[in-house]
Amino acid sequence: MKLSTRSSRVVPSPTLSITAKAKAMAAQGIDVIDFSAGEPSQDTPDFIKDAGKAAIQSGFTKYTPVAGTDELRLAIVEKFQRDQGVTYDKSQILVSCGAKHSLYNLFQALIDPGDEVIIPAPYWVSYPDQVLLADGTPVILHTLESKNYAIDPSALEACITSKTKALILNSPSNPSGSIYSRDTLKRVAAIAKKHKVLVISDEIYEKLVFGDPPFLSIVTVDPEVVDQTVVVNGMSKAFAMTGWRIGYAAGPKDLIAAMSKIQGQSTSNPTSIAQKASIAALQGGSAFFEEMVNDLRPKRDLMVKQLNAIPGVTCTTPPGAFYAYPNVSGVLGRRHAKGTISTAADLATYLLEEAHLACVPGEPFGSPSHLRLSYTPTMDTIQRGMERFRSAIQVLS
Ligand SMILES: Cc1ncc(COP(=O)(O)O)c(C=O)c1O
């Protein structure tokens, strides 16, 4: 069958593919240690599940307004007031089937063929593909590990052309865990205002932060940029709700209305039951994600320490999210019985096939000298996984 050129422009999500491969190996009885997942290991808290169950029991199982219920959108308005100090009108909020869907709607509503979207690297794998699906052109802005992946203002300005439509910020970042400082955000906001570029601020890891530096949203740092910013967030990471599929966007009313129109002709409303559960989550206080951060901190420290003990591997301590992002350039070029490890992808394949250790190579994140490892499994699993990693590297020539 002749498929659309649009469909051939994008690749399957590499993170989801590796997780699927690791799960398939585990299903064959192989003892795979999986550091590839992009989700918390915790179960969704009971108070959130209870709200979902109550929604089913009370018959809240029909269509809702396309953009989400008034009750949920008002809970999101309150969340932005409480956490970001920004007041949105309900008409500026769109609830979608996950933050990925929020971003999809956004690019479809914003981009005309040839429009450019600036994406700082390393970036979340789906940004370039979603821009391509909207017939846009991703423009990659490289950042330096030695500068904690901060955006260099002059490099950003050099990327801006007459076709630039938007700039994506993702802080805390997937994959690097880095967080933009107040100073970086101020400078970026000034450039966005000067060139009238829309800022897309993906804040899905907002609550998974270790305190230094603190998380700040660009809309908090510079209230003047609110009118040209879309903040994207969701329930998946902070509330361990990846399967419930609720994300949301807050931004200029006309853009949100266009996104809502697209959603109305594709998925309609997000699941009614998950919307009810999300209200409980947003109104449920901070205890759950504070516990999650307390659980993650020693895991992060253990993984980073063990990675740094492997010859050829270096790893900075990520201040947010739940990924370690070691630089493995010191391992590239080394050989094993079946060949040479020339790329991070070769290393990830070698680790999966020979050490039964699943992690994601840096190439699809736009940084080919790195691997991404989630430190969400148990301390014991991290310890065992790091031993496998070290042994697998030790036998290389
Ligand atoms: C940076 C980033 N943004 C957005 C998402 C999408 O999250 P969801 O669609 O589950 O809300 C993810 C998921 O991995 C992510 O890492």
C-alpha cells in the first residue's frame, strides 16, 4: 500500500521500542534489568484510584466537553496560581490525552509547512517527530554538558530566522535531568519577546526535583512572556499516572481554541474517569511527590556514583526528573568478541544482548555520546545493574 509521505517522515518512539524489546526478552525467561522506562515505579496513589472508581460507580462515564470538564480545568487554573503565580482563565486551558497529545495538538494548530521550531539538544525524542508530522522543520540548538545544558543566548539568537515559530523548553529535562536557572530563563524570555517567538515550556517533570537548582517556570520568572507561552504539563510523572493519559496545556486563548478544535475532530474529550481522578490528584497536596523524590534521591546518588566508577564513563548529578545521563565517549571505539562499539547505540545493543541490561542510547535525544538510564527501579536492582554494566565494560579490549 502507498502510505502517506507524512507517515514515513517519523520513526517509532525509540524509548518505547527498547522497553518493548526488554519486555519481550523478559517474557522469554531472560533476567533483564530494565533502566529504559520513562515512568515512575510507584503505583498510582489510592486516593486517586478511589476518585476514578467513584467516577465509574456514579456513572460519570459519558462524553465530557472536548477541552475537559469545567471542574478539572478550574483545578488546573488553581494549580497554576498556586505553583507558578500565574492567573489563567478557564478558556486558556485544554486537557488532552497526555502531555504528548497536548504537544501534538499544539504543533498541528501552530505550524505551517516550513515553519521552524527551535529544539535545544539533548531533547525529548518526540519533539522533532511531532514538528515533522505538522510539516514543520526542527532546528536543533546544541547545548553543552559542561554548562549543564544551559541555553547560550547568542547561540539561540543565531538560530532565529523569519520562519521561526516557536522554541521548546523542557526543564527538568528528559533525558539530561537538567534545570534552567533563573538567569537562563530571563535571557531566553527577553529573546523570545524581542523576536516574537512562541515559547513552549514542557514542565512535566516539575515535581520531580531535588532542590538545587530549584525548578522555575519561565512564566514565573518573566510575567511579560505569559502571553506568548504555552505551558505543557500532565499527571503522568508527578502522580505515577502514565496509563491514565491526562495532560494539559495553558496558553493564549486563540491558540488553545484552535488546539481544542483539532482535538474535537480527533480524540474528542480525554477519558471522563481519568479526568475525575486528576482533580483528586491536583487537589491532593504534595505528600505523594515529596515521597517520590525522597525515594528517588538515594537511587540517583547510587547510580551516579556507580556509573562514575566505570572506566570510560562519566556522569554528572542530575537535579531533576529520574534519569542518569552518562557520557560514554570513553568507551566508544573499544571491541568485544562480536565487533566494535562505535556508537552509543552499539553500546546499548551490546549491554542489552550481552549483559541483559536495557538503557536508551543518546542518538534519538540528539546527543550521541550518552546513554539514558532510569533510576526508578529498586536500590538492589540498580546495584546489580551497575555491576553488570561494569563487568560488560571490563571485558572490552
Ligand atoms: C519531556 C516529556 N514531555 C512529555 C511527555 C509525555 O507525557 P504524557 O504523554 O505521559 O503526559 C514525556 C513522557 O515521557 C516527557 O518525557
